[in-house]
Amino acid sequence: MDQRDQIEQRGQFRITVWEEENFQGKRCEFVVECPNIMERGFQKIRSIKVENGPWVGYEYPEHQGQQFILEKGDYPCYQAWSGNSSYRTEHLLSFRPIKCANHTDSKMTLYECEDLQGRSFEICDDYPSLQGMGWCSKEVPSIKVNSGVWVGYQFPGYRGYQYIFERDRRQGEYKNYTEFGTQAHTNQIQSLRRVQH
């Protein structure tokens, strides 16, 4: 990345993290990804303020484990980023900015079979219940992100495990659930929404 790109990113992405809940303890500001907060002398991240850009936080170093979308706002404790997740992690250890989010131009294609096969359904809006909009299964075997960034949730109402789907990663193709994230154990996705930017 050249110096001009770094300067442009400083205005576009900014996150401040604290080692303790409620914005207490050691703090550090970032404008680029952090693959391992422990290399910065932190034990963990327990509160966050996102000033610019969407980010994704991970429970383990090197962008591994459960994913949590971090959009602009304050996250004083883990409940703020995990929301209604059925998976509880009280800290994050790595994070990165999401660069291709465009809320006004987001398109995704869902496929009934793995490897982008079978019947397909294109969406360009948020769906708190895929079954409510006509998807016949609790599972989404494969996904093609045509534009933007999406968050898929295990359950209706944006609850359960979170999976971040980006146009700029994997060429936007998620051919089976093992590509949804390192924590994916199933292809169950029942709600989807666009990432705000």
C-alpha cells in the first residue's frame, strides 16, 4: 500500500479499542487492520468505538473464529457487538476494515445447492426472515455477492452466528458453508442485511 492510499484510508476508516469494558484501561486507535491485538501489548479488546467505516472483529488472532460486524457507533461491552448471538465471546483479538460496503448498491444471489448450482434468488434488500420472503429452506448452501457487503445470520431477526459476505473477498463466491468463516459449522442462514457505509 503506498503512502497516498494510507492517507486516504485514514479518513475512511477509524476505530478505537480499549482493553476493558466501558472504554476503560489501555486504548489504541487504528486506521488499518490489526491481525493480533496481543502484539500491541493488549490482552484482549472489551470495548470499541467505530468512528468511520464498517469493520469486522474476530474472537481469535489472524481473523479467525466468530465474526462480528462493527458499524459506526459505540460498543461498551461484548453484548453490544454480539447482540442476539447465540454465541458468547467476551472479547475480540483481531479486526479489519471492510472496504467494499455500499449500502445503496448491494446485490447478492442465493443458490439452493453448493458450488453456485440449482435455483437461484437475487436479493438487493434486507430480509429479517428469508423464509418469510419465499426461500424454502433454513439453509443457504452457496452465495454469490454481486456487489457490496452483507451479514448473514443463523436465525430470523438477525440473531445467531454472524457471517460477513464481501464482494472483494473470494471474488464474492462462497461455494459452501466452510467458506462462510472459520467458525461455520452449518449452512443455516435465515436472515440477511446489507452493511451500512
